[in-house]
Amino acid sequence: MVISLAEAPAIDRDGPRDGQADPTLDTAGTPTAAASARGALAPAPAAITFIPPQGSPLADPVVTTRRRRVLIAADTYPPDENGTAHVVHRLAAGLSARGNEVHVVCQSADGRSRVEMMDGVVVYRLKSAPAPVGKRVALPVRLDRLVAGLAPDVVHVHGHLVVGRAAIAAARRRNVPVVATNHVIPDPVLHTALPAGGLRTRLRSLMWQDLARVFDRADVITTPASGVQGVLPGRAFGRWVETVSPGVDLMRFRPRLEPRAWARNRFGLPDRDTVLFVGRLHEDKRVDELIRALPYLLKETDAQLAIVGSGRRRGALERLAERLGLGDRVHLLGFVPERSMPQVYATANVFAMPGSSGLRTSATLEAMASGLPVVAADLPALSHLVHDGENGHLYAPGDVRVLGRHLANLLDAPDALEALGQRSFELAAGYGEHVTLSRFEEIYAEVDR
């Protein structure tokens, strides 16, 4: 549905006045069913699109009544398909479902600026341009008008590049509290993009300095991974950084009761032991290492590799599998809709994650909640989730021989595989989304005093 902003209903942006009932809360002060449903995550939600006034990069803010007014700023958001976009979307929708008034400002997927409603959240799409890394990047813009019009209680930025940088600057000019969450550190990105040497060292230093310069203006800094909690202060911020995990939907991702053969048949996979990877098919994910490790695995057991995700490396991965004679053992399933992901994990005996440039990997956490043991590279985004020998194994990034041996040892020991999978499920239970949402609400309350 498309409407003009001029036709949008007028809403009191100050919320209910004294003595006036809040339509989103019941008498106990908890969200009503209607308010919760407004923010519930439903498959393929319809978007309500508002056309901004001609000549304006943003429409006037659309305001609804919520417990706390939060403006989230991110350089990536659905329909982008990456971990950060997924995490920010889940946070925004989850906060909305709990009765907060949530607005998101991000890049447009098609280049045009507009405002739309998605999962109970008002999303402000900025003009964007094609980017060499990722699909599109927002064009530089001042967000003072948006921040002034919304008057948010807190601004929560997820990244320091374009949108996050502009949001922090606008918030500081209006004395609005800022929470900043960092999802990516420079080191893994540069490792896959440049050879070792002076250029990489210099760029690494400049990127850390830029990250520090932007995020040091925030009141609170958080990171999704405890593995880098000690690294960030020393290299960038010089002060405390709190770990807040992105969380996982434990109602959707859990050990499945149906036979694996049923799930495999749904995705056209042969019924044999399956190693699963889920993620973008980009260089930083090192999916080629999984394919190169497969011959070591096949020496010991009859298995296959299922790869779920899309990206620019797909063609190269297909050619690698054919060159190694693994065409019938490597299955690239492409993009799978979010609603079908629980069934994807049900196809697997073990989950593998050979690389990540981010500070968390939602897919690994979802796999753990689904009861899968994990074999992962020893990287900051993974080492805090995978406890070596307890719910899986860690290996040195790039060591495909050890990767293959770990996978073979797990698949050759069904009882141990089941025990490690049970431990994965138990560990994932401590990362429920409700824990994440509650902690961020506490942080918002602390800075909004």
C-alpha cells in the first residue's frame, strides 16, 4: 500500500497525556496483544510505503506511541542478506514487539529514498549508490532533521561508516544519548582483501583510528562477541566495551523431531551424513576451505557438504568442487527464505563455519540452538561460541587438513556427536533473544536519564 505523507493520520508524538490511556499498554503496563502483534515477525511482511515530499531526502517522521522512542541507524538492513542486517532487523522488530517505538534509518536497496513500515518499525530509506563491497551504500547525508523531528530518547548506531556516522553527529548536536554497537573489525576484512605488507598494516591502523574517532562520541559501546571485548578498548576506544550477544529465537530454532531424511528430501539432498554451512558466499567466509577439506573427510566416511547462501563467490566454488571431483558431494542450495531456515539445520549432522569478518555469526548460534555440534575457525566471532571438545572443535583458519579430520572424527562417532550437539543446545539457551532485548532496554534506560 502506498500513501502520501500528507494523508498519514496525525499522531501525538508526545504520547498519551496525564490521565489518558496508552492504547498500546494494558492496565498492568504490559504491551497489549495488538501492540505485540504489530511488531511480531511474520514471513514476508507487506510493507506500507510513504512517498516523501518532492525535493526532500526524508519524509516527515512517522511517530507512534511506544514506551521508549529509539532511533536505530545502520548501513545495512533487509532486504540485504548478511549477518549484521539480520541482527539489526531482529533487534528493531523485537524492541517494537515489546512496546517500544522504534525507527530505523538505513540505506535504500534500490537507490530511492522513502519511508516504509516493516514489522512494526518505521524504516527511513536513504538514497544509495552501488558499492564495491556489499550491494549498496547510503550517500552521505545530515540526519539533523530526522533526529529533531523524532526527538528520540536514544540513538542506537550499528556501524561507523555512513549512516552511523551521520546519526551520531546529529544526536550529539541535539544532546541525544547514543549507544554504539560495532559488528566488524578491520583485521579479517583486510586479511582477505590484501596480501601481508606495509599497505595492509597502514590501512589497518587508519581503519582502527577512524572507528575510534566515531565511536568515542557514544555514551555506551557494545560488541556482540566476548572474544573481542578486550581487543576493542586496547586498539580503538580506550574504555569499557560491553558484550551484548545478538541472541537467537529459541522458539524457532531448536532440535528437530522429524527424521533428517525428511528434511534432506525437502531440499533435494541425498540421505547421507551432511556437513552444513550457512552464510554469504564471499571471500571472508572462506567457504573454499570447506570444499578443500572434503577429500580428507571422504577418506573416512560417506558424507556431503550442503552450502546455503548466495554471493559473488558461488561460481568459483562450483568450479572448485568440479575441479576436485566433488561435484556430487557439494550441494549449493542458494538463498533459502528465513521461514525455512529451521528445516535447513534439520538436514545436518554437523555445522561448519570456516570464516567471518564480523564479530558474531547468527548462523552458528542458530545451528547450536538446533542441536548441532560446530567445527569452526578460531576467530573472535566464533571462539566464544564453540568450546573446543565440549560442543565442537576449533581449528587454525586455513588448516583444511585439521578441519577435515575434525569433521571425520565427529561423523565417525555418533554417540559423541549427539552429546556435543546436546551441549550446543544448552549453550545456545543462554543466548535467547529475550536476554538481548532486556539488556539493551536496560542500557537505554541508563543513558536516558
